[in-house]
Amino acid sequence: MATTSFRLPISMPTSSTSSSCFTPRRLKTLRTINAISKSKIPMPPFNPNDPFLSKLASVAASSPDTLLKPSSNPDNLPFLDIYDSPQLMANSAVARASARYGGRGRVRRPPPDLPSLLLSGRIVYIGMPLVSAVTELVLAQLMFLNSVEPEEPIYLYINSTGTTRADGETVAFETEGFAIYDALGHMKCQINTLGLGNAIGQACLLLAAGTPGRRFMMPHAKAMIQQPRVPSSGLRSASDLYIHAKEVVTNRDTLVKLLAKHTRNSEETVATKMRRPFYMDAPLAKEFGVIDKILWRGQESLMAEVPTREDWENGTAGAKLGAKSGNRF
């Protein structure tokens, strides 16, 4: 990461009247500042298995200026040009001037850390389970972006297993997801949600809670809804376990109502699907109502030529492929 190099005057003055300004302690401090200013700011640690952050860190370290250039395709969400320029199937907001680090005005160098780089593009990235530390950071970022420029959209990128780990073990309370959900409901600006990797449980609710028409998913991302799970009970009394079980059932009913509201399904349908883990790929998530559009790697016209499930069931897929045989898929 390129840094601005500067040096402070540390030489001893020749005038005897001002020699008292540069004591040995002050000289040592100035030399330390100069040494720090010439060194490179290290990249903070991040999950190496996260493809989005890994790619973003690589681009930021090798050619940070590319992240400040305006996108050649106005239909791209911020910083998604680091992939093979996936295009939306519907028009989206053009990258704002606020995507430049430092707000409106002249273009500056990108910040040295990935969270600040994402925040400069008005991106709130959830790449971990919804533990309390993650919830605290997400809420702070949402409130900051909403207060700075309430008329600009916020992009919520989600790659999270919700309140559980990848192996299914509960690591947080369901209220962590509800806290972020309530914050999204109080935002004055438009919320664009994008599913990267997976969105499980409460993370799936956040994905579906975006502004209608502005909920997206990458082609190979997964979404899954499931019932809340009781954390490890430990040495608890029967009365405590009963109270905790009642709270889990209450959270389940709340989750069912919210998912039914945003997916426009009946509560009975959502509750039936949630009896067991219900996995959805991008097309099924769109059909179920979790998202509105899929970020296909190609033009909308090309995807319109692909036969749908109904075409295969009705036997009209061959005719559709034959009529479009001269086109490239």
C-alpha cells in the first residue's frame, strides 16, 4: 500500500537562542515519527478463505488506483469490478462520488485497511457469524453512513452463517440478527443487499430485508432458512431450560413472520420450509422471494435466451434453443 512520505526537520539549529527547543527527548520523538512515516502501513488480518476480501486486499495492495477509477459499467455495484465485471439484470444506482475515499472532492489514495476501504464505498460487509462484536460494528457503520449522507444508498454485502457456525453450532443469540434488522428498518436511505457465498438463518433474513427490487445474489451463492437453535444448556435447572425454550420458540415465530413479510409467502409456507434446513440456490431464492435479481456474468439478453424450468417441463426448450442457435451463451 502506497503511503505519503514526509520528513520533519530534526537537525539541530545553529542559533543558540533556539537550541532549547530541540532537547534530546524531542529529537528522539521526531526521529521516531520520521521512521514511522517512511514505513508501510501493514494490512490488517482478515479471513483468507473469504474470496471477496482476499481479492479486494490483493487489488488494494498491488494497484490501489484501480479502486478509485469510475466503473466502465454503470450497472455495477461498488467494488464488484474486481471480478469479471458481472452485470445486473436490471439498472442499479451509479457509483456515487462518495465512493471516493474522503467524500466528495478530489480523489485521494484509498485507506490502508479494508474496513475503511469498504466503508468509503458505502459498503457494509458481513463476512462472519453474527456475534456481538460483528453486530456492534455493523450497527456503527449503518448509523454513520445514514447520518453522513442519508440520500445515498447503502450496500449490504452478506457472506455469513447467521447466529450459527458452519458446522451448525450456535454461537450467538437470535437477537443479534434482529438488532441489525431493526436498524435497517430505521435507515432513511435505500438498502441494497447482495448475497456472496452463503446467507444462513438470520443472514438470510437480512438479505431479504433489503429495498424491494434492490436485493441481489451472486450466481453460485446459497441461502438457507432454519429454525433457531438452543445454545449449549450446560448445568441449568429445569425451570431455566423451560424459560429458554419458550424464548427460542418466540424467536422462531418472529423469524417466520418477518420472512413471510419480505418474501411475500404465507406464514404457513415459511414455517413448513423451516421445519428442516431449507437450502436455496440463486434461482430458487429468487423464486421463493428472498432476492429480486441475480448477478449473472453476462448481458440480460443472453440470460433471457436460456430456457426456464417451465420450458423444459412443457417441452418447448428445444424450440427456444433452436431459435437462438446463432447466439452466444
